[in-house]
Amino acid sequence: MSREAEVAEVVDVPEALPGTLSDELRGELIAFRRDLHMHPELGNQEFRTTAAIKARLERAGLAPRVLDTGTGLVCDIGSPDAEEQRGVLALRADIDALPIPDTKAGAPYRSTVPDRAHACGHDVHTTVVLGAGLVLAELHEQGRLPYPVRLIFQPAEEVLPGGAPDAIESGVLDGVGRIIAVHCDPRVDAGRIGLRQGPITSACDRLEVALDGPGGHTARPHLTTDLVTAAAKVVTDVPALVARRVDARSGLAVTWGRIESGHACNVVPQHAELSGTVRCLDLDAWRAAPDLVHGAIQEIADLHRAKSEINYIRGVPPVVNDPAVTELLADAMTARRGAAGIEDTEQSLGGEDFSWYLEHVPGAMARLGVRTPGERTVRDLHQGDFDADEHAITVGVELFTAAALLDVRP
């Protein structure tokens, strides 16, 4: 039996499922997204964004709570029952922007803040969760929401290790049984979503290395610690050493972005600096990565008699989609728009701090299509000309509302 037919046994596809967007609310949400887009705020500075979300939720009769960090919110729809063992379904959005200029010359909602832009679609994510919350609040008032739902508007996703750990510390996962999210994907047409069971993003950590030793004249390198050669060996040999100490399928990769040492052609320097990233496709390999990387760097440094100082900065683990929650998103999309609205998606090498929630509860992230069908311009995230087809807002809202209505765990 096809997935569409399986879901049709629960609801009449797609008309019988409530929670579709009215034209009035659709217009309001587009205007809300454009306002956020014009006023982007960086991580942990999202005061205007937080106030705007809070005001709209309160107008709907809800009681949002600002997180302990001062930005971001959590809001329950319905009252979670302390004796209910299934746990609340949480919908998560990230609300921060990026420190890059908005280069969309013709857009009337272009950023009004210099060198700040919603170039990753967080304004869309926020609007989708807000819209879903407004629809679900109305259904709750009508007695049509089967279980409580929690809205999480999280700050600082773009700031390593992300704002998710602070949000979790603020209690956003207390009583949560499942959590879902979307992320804009400019490679997927608006009206569609991409799904994948298992890892859908990668781990991403930051690495900073300092090498020190007695310098000297290049005529007598044997009397010095040749830091330039040592640094060059760290750059070339550490990635190879690390790659040979884990399963090749884990995709553990050390990539350097900066190397700096010396000021004169005939002077062996006393100090060298390197920085780069460590990315990994596999959760277990990511957990082992710090020790592996430290060991490899130390081996090279010792070989060249260099003193090393290693700063391994944890970023985020990979987002690993739970199969059952991924199936819930597939059922929700099928109920709304048919199975043709779903496509398989690849594991990305980008990082996402949604992964921290999945260290505590099962969940899944869908890729939300934001490319206008037929558009030939190739756009990407984290670029100043990034934009989204706003039909994606309707799709995201209806995906989340359907998930809340179909989440009928025992």
C-alpha cells in the first residue's frame, strides 16, 4: 500500500484535516516575515524579534515566556498533563540573522540594518512556527487539538555551539516527547519538502592551533624549531592521520582555513598559528574527534620539537532524524499535499544546533523548499542575495499543524 493510501485510512486526504491557512492569516504571516527580514538581529541580540513574536502570541490569548537568556521564547498551546507519559510535541524555530550585507537590490523588504541579513531563512522558520501556533491555538479553542503543543523560538543558532543548549537549560524540553523543525533549502521547490531518516546534517567544530619554539637565522635551521615546516606538516599530515584512524564512512575531515607565521624571509619565526574546521557525518566519530585531532597534532609537533597549544571548540553534533518522527512528517505532508510533495534529501555538510535537542528527545528536521518552481538562478544559504518563495510559509505552517493533529502516539 502506498504511503498516501496508508494516511488516507486515518483521514480523508487532504480535505478532512483541519488547520489550513486562511487568506487573511497568510497575508499577515507574509507581512510578518518581511518585517523580520527588514530588521535582522544577530544571535543573543534578537530583542525586537522576540518582542514581535511575544506580542502576536499574546494577541492570540497565549502566554509566551521569554527565555532566561533574554531573547527567544517558549509557549505552550494547551496545558501539558503531568501524568501524560507521551510527552508534548515541540515545534522549533531559530530567530537570529547573519553578519553579512543584504544584496537583494530590488526587494522592497531588503534589510534596513547595515551588514545584517536573514540569509539563512530563519525569518521563514520563525514565521512558520508562529503561524502554526496561531492555527493550533484556534483549533485548541474549538476542542480539535488532541494533545498540547509547545512552540520554541530559539536565539543564536548561528553562534557556536548554538543557542540550543541555553534554551534547553531554560527548560524548553521539560515534558517534551518529540520535536520537529524545518530548514529552508534553496535547492528544493516551494511546495515540496525534503526528508531523510538518520543523519541529515553534519557535525561542525572549530580548531585553533598555536605552535611555538626558539627561532633563529635561516642559515642555521638545525639550531631552531623550524615552525614554518612544522606548521606546514600539521596542515598536510594531520588531516591524513585523522582520516586513517576512523572508519572512512564517518566522513571525518579536518580542513584548514588560515595559517600564519613569520615576517622575514631569512628569519625562522618563534610563533605560528593555524585555524580550521572539523566536520563529521557520523555521531560516534564526532564524539571521538577531539582526542583523535589532539593526538595527531601533538605527534607532528613533537616530531619537529615545537610546543603546541590546541583549542578544540565544540560546535554541534550532526542532526540525526528519528525514523518514527520522520515518518510523522511524511504522513503530515502526504495528508496535506500528497506523497508527490516529498523528495529524498542528502546529508548536508553544514551544521545545525537543532542536533542538541536530539541528544535529549527524538525528533526530525525537514528541508523546506523555498525555490520558486522554474527559477534558474542558483542561490545558496549564507549569501547576501538569498531569498525565499513565500509560498513556503503556507507549506510549513500546514506541515506542522498536520503533524500536531496526526501525532497520535499511545
